[in-house]
Amino acid sequence: MDEAGTQDDRNRDVRIEPYDGPAGGWGSARSLLEILTREGVPVSGTALLTKQNKPGGFMCTSCAWAKPAKPLAFEYCENGAKATAWEQTRRRATLEFFAEHSVSELLTWSDYALEEAGRLTHPMRYDAASDHYVPCSWSEAFKEIGRELKGLDPKSAVFYASGRASLEASYMYGLLARLYGNNNLPDSSNMCHEPTSVALPQSIGSPVGTVLLEDFEHTDMMFFFGQNVGSNSPRMLHPLQEARRRGANIVVFNPLKERGLERFTDPQSPVEMLTRSSTKIATQYHQVKLGGDLAAITGLCKALIAADRDATTAGRPAVLDHAFIAEHTQGLDAFMAFCDRQDWSALEERSGLTRHAIEGAAAVYARSKAVIGIYGMGLTQHRRGTETVRMLANLLLLRGNIGKRGAGICPVRGHSNVQGQRTVGITEKPELAPNDKLRELYAFEPPMEKGLNTVETCEGILDGSVRAFIGLGGNFLRAIPDTARMEAAWRNQRLTVQVATKLNRSHLVNGSVAYLLPCLGRLEIDRQAGGPQAVSMEDSTARFHGSNGAADPVSPDLRSEPWIIAEIAKATLPPNPHIDWDAWVADYGRVRDAIEATYPDLFTDFNARMWEPGGLTKPVPARHREWKTESGKAQFVVPSGLEADPDLPPREGDILDLMTLRSNDQFNTTVYGYHDRFRGVSGTRDIVFMNVADIARLGLTDGGQARIETVSDDGIARGLGGLRVVAYDIPPGNCAGYYPEMNVLLPLWHHDAQSKTPAAKSIAVRVRPEAAA
Ligand SMILES: Nc1nc2c(c(=O)[nH]1)N[C@H]1C(S)=C(S)[C@@H](COP(=O)(O)OP(=O)(O)OC[C@H]3O[C@@H](n4cnc5c(=O)[nH]c(N)nc54)[C@H](O)[C@@H]3O)O[C@H]1N2
Ligand SMILES: Nc1nc2c(c(=O)[nH]1)N[C@H]1C(S)=C(S)[C@@H](COP(=O)(O)OP(=O)(O)OC[C@H]3O[C@@H](n4cnc5c(=O)[nH]c(N)nc54)[C@H](O)[C@@H]3O)O[C@H]1N2
Ligand SMILES: [Mo]
């Protein structure tokens, strides 16, 4: 692509052909080489990769998967390396770039083309008169941002965080919002694993997963619900491969046959690479219907309960762990009665699986001693997402699979520090904020009114009550539902400020006063008055790690996130004698001291221990069967129904269920390229995967053009055309397309009742033939 970074992504060679290679392997090596070359990453950049996820090195900016104490020679995967190449690209979105391209013009560019403009290099202010971003100085920016924030009702400003910023930056950011006067701290978790944060405290009294990396060495069996390990947490394939070699079973529930769950070739094993051998990952693969997990898990539990009764009658050993249940849980009777009431034909119908298949999975579970339940967006992004997570906890509790070696519940978190942001106070729920400590340490009265989460922020922007949006990373406007409606309302805001590394669409839809502030990435050396600074983060298994930048900043005008937050604070807030923002920025060790003072039980001796190989383990009470629930016991919970989506029209006739998902060539809204290798799609993202029977039934053709329309009774038309129909192995009645392009189809009100997480995996739609343009 040329310097302008523009449009040649529009003339791509589109190929759709089945991929028969494994996950990993030569395909992975090739794909990596391609992006390193395209981004012009210097050789020093590839040397950088040897420091990725190593003690003393930097922590990957891609997923949140655990970092082992004894890392591999190359402790990174294809997609982690892509994330590094993406940040260390030679491309720059320079002042000339912004002078050349108006904001209206940039709004016509694809997500891919925008980020391919390269790293942001200079603070910019949006100039409405010329419709261009124009350079400004850092001090001008903060002066105006501070003045604007001071002029607003604190309730009307929102502080969004995408889950990448460090523990240090996140702690300062949460404090900034509360000192300013609100809990309006939505974060990417509100679109992601919020059902986990709501469900697990109710079920097991801890908001995070209980599994540690070493549990994978002792497990007999893993359930995999709705998580695409091959694309989204590929480093996890190594422990999975090890577990398979020991004979552990992996039982998958996923509507799509995801390659990483089928077969893996370790790209770091010369033998495997040269002999083209691979490890079979799943031992059972159940293509559950979209949203069919509540029914499938009910079936699993029903089968176990029946087997337990049979065993008792026949005098065989019990199937349920009755000792564990008696000592540690509450609510089994009601839950058993619920399972008894469900008849198999309804469970088969709703899950799309046969009773025989479900009983087969239950039989493996019944004979396994230590079982891990792994899950991702396939469970959480539903109207009953929280209830579905609680069902998985029920299933594990039946056989005592929480709080013992080799077992547990394992939500695979998304962004590299999304879990950590919550730990240090990024939350809109005042009851989760450390208010007593904040009062004691900083002598102010923290706001006690509930703040806005992501969906509520969107509602506030639509009704005009939200007047200012500060974004610490991310691409909020592209990641949220109803993107077309939201873009129209977004411009009514008074102030929008985006702290970012690369240009994206959220930067192009602006409030009356708008700033784009470029920051250092985590890979870059962060030099402050006290010398180069390290930062820290929490992985998916609740371990904290230190991270040192290793590359020179791509521009001298970049600033670190902690510095930017401190400057906004100084420009906005009255001085507080208990907070020396400059001293914190000079030495992040002092921010970590403040974190430790705020959370003494979690961060004991943090500055020293964050460098422990494998990370500092956060205490999670459920790991040792201490249940911090109201009853003091782990809780079986009866779901309110079996439908993942209770109140939309039934998915019958011409109404299909649409899931929005990620390709193997993207990180959320960041599109690295157009090769979804594992799914055999190349050169396009404008597709809809469909079952052949539905294609024929609905008068469509494989390879033909189609338009999708959302079915909803809210009077709002939502549609997306120009899509290519791709015949795919997906259950009848279900279809799939890529996020974020499909977000125009997702109604804002279509979210989980309990956590308000948008239900991005089950949108009621019609797919119609469309004349080719
Ligand atoms: N390379 C890369 N890595 C990433 C990301 C990325 O975009 N790219 N994103 C990061 C982030 S923020 C997150 S949250 C994670 C996301 O990682 P995942 O949790 O894997 O999320 P998705 O890619 O949305 O895929 C969800 C999977 O669930 C399946 N699924 C969909 N609906 C259902 C259902 O109703 N039931 C079941 N059982 N399965 C279903 C889909 O087929 C798909 O395999 O990955 C993180 N890591
Ligand atoms: N339909 C549908 N919608 C979804 C989902 C889905 O599966 N389907 N998934 C949801 C999920 S799980 C998530 S987590 C959200 C993701 O939502 P977000 O977290 O808001 O989006 P990202 O695409 O991760 O943000 C990418 C941008 O972050 C900026 N960035 C990258 N690195 C840094 C950094 O170090 N510092 C700063 N300040 N900025 C940086 C870059 O400018 C880049 O353009 O989307 C959600 N939306
Ligand atoms: Mo996520």
C-alpha cells in the first residue's frame, strides 16, 4: 500500500476455498512474515519478539492469556507477533497526512486503511471550519480540555477505558473520574466478559476465573464453550497440546468447526513443522446452535443427575460429588427439580444437539476427575449471557470441579489488561470501588451514585445527557451496537478526547471540541524524570506481571498514558495536597505504592513481586473453596428459561440468528488484513456464512450477493448490503459475519439483562438476495 494508506484494499483478490491445514504450522509462519514485511518492521523489531512475554521483557499487547514462568524460546503466537508488528510499524500518520486528508474524506476509508496510515505522531485538534485535524501543543490541549470539563456537570462526562492500559494508568484514570465527580467508567469489559463479573460473584463469590496455568498439567478434561482459541488466544494451544498428549479429553461446544479447536501444529517444533504433523485437539465436537448452550448444559446436568440416581440404585459409586455439594454448596434441590422438569425433546430442539450426543459428553465428564470449563464470547454475548455463565458454574459444581487441582472455571479474557483494570477501580459500580481507602488516602468524598456502563453511555449520548467522552484507547464508536445511529448522535457532544496509538473511526466523529492525543505503546521505552518506567498488568488467570518497553518511541511527541492522565487531572481538578501527580509520573513505582496502599491484600510488596517469573498470583478465594457469597456457599442457580434470547421473534421461517465474530486477521476493530485463513476466506470481510439448506430455501446462491436486515419491532430500520454469501458448515437457522462491520445490525437494547453486555452473538435477521452493484 502507498504512503497515503488509502484504497487499494478495495481491489482485493477475493478467494473462498476450504482450508485444510492445522492451526499454527506453516500457514502461521507465512502470515507472520507477510505482516512484518508489509509494516516494514526493522530487524530490531523482530529481535523485539524474543522479549515478548518474557520475565523482564514486555507483555504482549494482544490477548490476556497467562504468561508461563518458564517461557518457550518464542513465547508469542502469530497474532501476538502481528500485534507487535502493528505497533512497531514504520508507517506514520504525519502532520502532512492530516493536512492532505479531510476528516470527511477519512470517514470513507475502511478500518484497515485508517490504521494503515500508521502511528499517530503529534497531538491534534479538530478544526471544524476546515474539517481537518490540525496540530496543537500539548499544553494548549490540556488547557482547553480542563476548561471544558470544569464547565460541565460532572455527571455528563464519561471516562471510557479499552482494556489495554496498564494497572498504573488505569488506577490514575479511575481516580481522575472519581475526583472529578462521577463513576462514569465504562470499559471494554462491558461488551465482553461483564457477564462473568456479574455471574461468578453470585455463583462462587469471586469475580474472576479460578484456573491457573499449572492446572492444565493436571486436568483430565476440558469443556470449551464459545471460545476460538486458534485465533484469539493461540498461546493457549501449547498447554492444550500438552494435555492432549497426556490423554486429557477436550469437549467442544461451538456452532462453527474452528480450526484451532480441531488440529494444531506447533510452529516452534521443527519436527512437527517438517513432518507436517499436528495434534488433534477436540476429542468431541458438538455444533450447538447459536444460543443453545443453556439447553445443552441443562442436558449435561440432567444426564449426570440421572446417571447418579442409576448408580445409587445399582449400588455403584455416585456420579455427583455429594460430599462437596453438602459441605460447599446451596440450592441443589431446586436445580435438580429444574433439570427434571425439562424434557429431552425441548433440549434437543433448542440446543440443536441430540440427546445421544449430550449424554456422550456427560459420560466423559462423569468419568473425569479434574475438569476445566473454558469459555468466551460465545457464552457471554447473549441476552441471557450471565445466566449461561452461571449454568456452566452449576455444571462444574455438580462434580466438585471448583477449588481443586486441575479443575476450575476459566473465562478467557480479551484485552491484555482488561481484568486488571477492574481490579484497580475501573468500574461504574460504586460498591466495587475502594471508597474507604480513597477517602482515607486522598481526603475526598468519592461519588456514590452509580455510573454509566457502555450501554448506558450510549443511551446518554442518544438522549443528550452525555456531553463529554474521554477515551483511553479503543474504538468505542465502532465496537458498540447500533453504530449508524450512534454516529449520528455522537456529534451532539460538547467534548470528545481520544488517547490513541493509531487512527480509527472513533476519531473521525467528533464533538464540538475534539482532541486526538497520541500515546506511547506498551512496547516503547517510557522515559520519565525518574528514568525508564515499567508498567504492570493482570492476565486472564489473575496473575500480575511487570512489563518493560524495549523499542524507541516512534515519535518524540508521544507521551505516556500516565502522563496524559496526570495532565488532564492537573488541568481539571483543584490541587489535592495528598496527590502529587508529577511525582507519580516521574516514578511509576510510586503509583504502584498507591495501588498497594489502596489494595493491601492484593498487591503486597508489589514493586518487588511484579517481576516474579510467571507473575504475582492474586488471591482468589474460590480457588481454595472459600465462597465470598451472601450464604458463604457456592450457589446452584436455576436459569429463568432455556432461550438465550427470550423475547425476540422465534428464529423460524425466514428469520435467522446472526453471530458477529472475529477473523484470524484482526484484533477487535483493528483489521490487520483480509485473510481469515482458518475459515478459508481471503480478500474480503463483506460476507455472510450460511448453511447450504438456508441458502437454497431463501432463494440465495453460494457466492451470490445478499443484504441482511435486523428483525426488530422498535421501528428502526437496520440493514447491511453488499455481502457475499458463503456456504459454510454452520447449523441451519444460524448465520455469521464479521464484527465490527455487522455492528450496524445490532440494536442497542439487545443486551444481557443482568450485565448489559450487548448480545452480539444472536441477532434476529433476514437475509435476502440483492442485485450485484
Ligand atoms: N487475534 C486476536 N486475539 C484476540 C482478539 C482479536 O480480535 N484477535 N480479541 C480479544 C478480545 S477483546 C476478546 S473478548 C477475545 C475474544 O475471543 P472469543 O471469545 O473467541 O470471541 P469471538 O471471536 O467473538 O468468538 C466466539 C466463538 O464463539 C462461537 N460462538 C458464537 N456463538 C456461540 C454460541 O451461541 N454458543 C457457543 N457455544 N459458541 C458460540 C464462535 O463460533 C466463535 O468460535 O479474544 C481476544 N484476543
Ligand atoms: N458485534 C460485536 N461487537 C463487539 C464484539 C463482538 O464480538 N461483536 N466484541 C466486543 C469486545 S469483546 C470488545 S473487548 C470491544 C473492543 O472495543 P475497544 O477496546 O474499544 O476496541 P479496540 O478495537 O480493541 O481498539 C483499537 C484501538 O485502540 C487504540 N490503541 C491500541 N493500542 C493502544 C494503546 O496502547 N494505548 C491507547 N491509548 N490506545 C491504543 C488504537 O487507536 C486502535 O485503533 O468490542 C466489542 N464489540
Ligand atoms: Mo473483549
